[in-house]
Amino acid sequence: MNKFFLRISFFYCTFAANFKFNTMSWIMLLQLLIVLGALWVGSRYGSLALGAISGIGLAILVFCFGMKPGTPPTDVIYIIIAAVTCAGIMQASGGMDWLIQLAEKMLRKHPDRITFLAPLTTFFLTVLVGTGHVVYTLMPIICDIALKKGIRPERPCGVASIASQVGITCSPIAAAVVAFVSISNANGFDITIPQVLMITIPACICGLMAAAAASYKRGLDLDKDPVFQAKIADPEQRAYIYGNTATTLDHEIPQSAKNSVFIFLGALAVIVLFAIFPQLLPSFEVVKAVKGAGDITLASGVTITAKELAKAGVVAENFTEMGMVTLKMNLVIQIIMITAAALMIIFCKASPKKAVAGPVWQSGMVAVVAIYGIAWMADTYFGNYMPQIQDMLDDIVTKYPWSIALVFFAVSVLINSQGAVVVAMLPLAYKLGIPGVVLLGVLPSVYGYFFIPNYPSDIATVNFDRSGTTVIGKYLLNHSFMMPGLICVTVSTIIAYLLTLIIF
């Protein structure tokens, strides 16, 4: 009888445990579907909707399921605001027009190499400015040069659009790079912005050149393409394709516009200088532990300045640990970028109203809202299920830590922001125990939103190509950006991973 009751009790406990686990799994899956559903609906509406609709997902998780809300990525948001404000002011002063003009001069000087030079120009423009939305003026020029040379425009245009987004992980002021450094330092991986760029820039250039080489003979030549030849057989279509010449060379660039570029480049140089030599940064005295401070108590690791303590009437002798803390790089970037923007307004005739109306500032603010909503929702979900996620992925990330690249890429397909992918997924990767060196090596994999061709730069490129060779495709995924995108990201990630193994 006792054995019978023991067996029944054992069966009941096992059933109850399994039922609890299964119920928990279904709830976890349901909440994940809510997160993915918010991202999918947001991507359908685009623009600000991606961040705003992520807020609906966050509200459901918090108010309906009682999940503890995560932490919004305020540090990254502040950096984006500062960098985009500076770049927007430079655009308003005419500095961006000068950069585009310099790029056009180089491209028109070597039209036969347009398939290789076009992605390099869009790449370095993004590296300088920190956003890929600066290439809209250059895309019609790339198409025009290709047409005039008899080169199929799909070849340079497809890879150039990819290059304009690849440059984000290579820019010292891009949110993805700054977020990677900030989150890595907070998780024990001491890395600087120049060290990140030392990996990503050569790796991404190699990836782009591989994509350009694959695109060099892509598709039929224009004189052998029956679809294109049928188009130009119509006089109106021929006039539309060949009649207009897109150029910026006839624009007179004032000296004030050039000065704004010099100020912007000077600001970037100062940021890189401080990143290389952090000992040049100011330090502040802080207190980390309290002993006998009366009503004032500080948790372990929390800092407070000596000035704040004096205001509170606390004597310094009551503290057991005092030290100096160096100004953080996220604050350095914000201070220098805002200062540079102010100098452009004062000395370069830049109109703040014009900057706010410009595409660089507007696209940057859209990115702020997207990162705000997406990263906050993701941090809420993953933060509440970290033990379960660690249990599920522990064997995989232990044996194949590089496989996190596939996760980054898959999330990026849903999220049209590399900065948002880094902010949302990098803390999870560190909590899973993946080394920082590995995560640096797979950083190029955070770009995957070319996979579904709904990103503004890709759509704009299709519209700019008057020949009709750059296409979305009948089956959606057979578009002009798929092949160069997959080649570029794959090669860039492999080379970046190998470089980190060699250098670190």
C-alpha cells in the first residue's frame, strides 16, 4: 500500500512538474509571438511605426502578463541625437553637397570602374556621417554614369545600396558601434571605438569588393538585353532613360559649406583621439563605499561625487573607498558633436530650421524612436526569461559561439536598424557567456534588413534606376540586393572573425 501511494505521489509530482513546465513554455512562446508580431506589424507601416508599435508589444507584456519592464537604451539614444544633429547641421550648411560633389568627380573620372568605386563612395560617406541616408543624391549619379558608359546599372547600384548600410558598423559615431563599445565595457570586455573600426573597416571593405566582383558581369549587358532594347526602341522611353543627366558638378559650393565639413571631420578626429588616448580625458573624484554615513547609504558599486557628499553634510572620513573616474566615451561623443553643431551654426551659416527639415536629421529621429521602442520591448522579454534562454542555448553557444551571428542576422531581417539589433541582442549574448572577442568578430552580421527589400535606400535605388534593371522581383526575395548583400555580409563576418582571432 505504501509503495502504491509512493508511486501515485511520484506520478503526480512528475505530471505537475511537466504541466507547469509546458504551461510556462506556452506562455513564453505566446509572449515571443507578441514581440515578433509587433515587429512585423511595425515593419509593414515603416518609419516611426516600428518603434511606436513596439510600444504596444511592451504594454501587453507589462500590463497583461505582469512582466518587469526592462531598461530603455537612453545612452545610445542620446548619442544618436547628438550625432544626427551635427550631421543634419552640416547638411543644412551645404557640407553634404560638397562631399557628394567630390564623390561624383571621382566616379566620372573612372566610369569604367563604377561597379567597384560606387560602393566605396557610398560606404565612406556613411562612415563619415554615421547614417546611410546620405546617399540618395549620389544614387541617380551612379545610375547616370553607368548608363552613359553602357554598363548595366543594376551592377553598381545594387552593391552601392548595400554598401551605404554596411558602413554603419564602421562609423565612429554610428549608434551600432558606440552601443557595442558601451555594452561590451559594461560586461567586462574592454574595447575602444578605434579597436572596433580596426576590425570592421577592413573586413567590410573586403566583403564589399567580393560583392562588387560578383556583380561585375551580373545580368546581360545592355546591348544584349532584349527587355532593355525593347524599351529604348520607344522614343519616349529612350528620352526618359537617356535624356536627363543627374549631376552636382554645376553647383557652386560656398566656402562656409566646406568649413562645415572641416569642423565635422575635426570633431570625428577629436573623438578618435580621446578613444585612443583616454588618459587625456578629465577625471572626477567619486566615492564607492560608505561607512558610518548616517542616513546616507549607497549600494555596492554606486558612485557619488565628493561635491554631492559635501552638500549632504557627510564627512569624507566616513567613506572607505574613494577614487577617480574618467569621463565616459558616450558623454565625450555627445559633448563634441553638440559643440561641432553649434560651431557650424555660428560660423558656417547653417540654418537650424533647414537642418530639422533635412533627410539626415529626420531619418535619425526615426531611428531614435525605433531603437527606443524595439530595444525596450526586447530587453523586457529577454530580461524576464534569461534563465530559460540560457538553458535552451547553453550547449549551442558553448560549442558554436559564432552561431550568434545567425541570430543577429535573423533579428536584423525584422528590425531595420543595426543599432537596435546591437542594443537589443548584445546584452543577451554576453549573459549567455559568449566572449566579447567572438561578438566583435560577428559584428558585421547585424545587417540583414536587405533580405526583405522594404528599406528606404533599396526602394529609392530601384526608383532611381531609369533603365529598370534594378528590381524588387516578382517573388519578392529575388531582388537586386539579395546576392550582393549575402556575399558582403558573409565575407565581412568571416574576415572580421578571423581578424579578431589574430589581433586579440
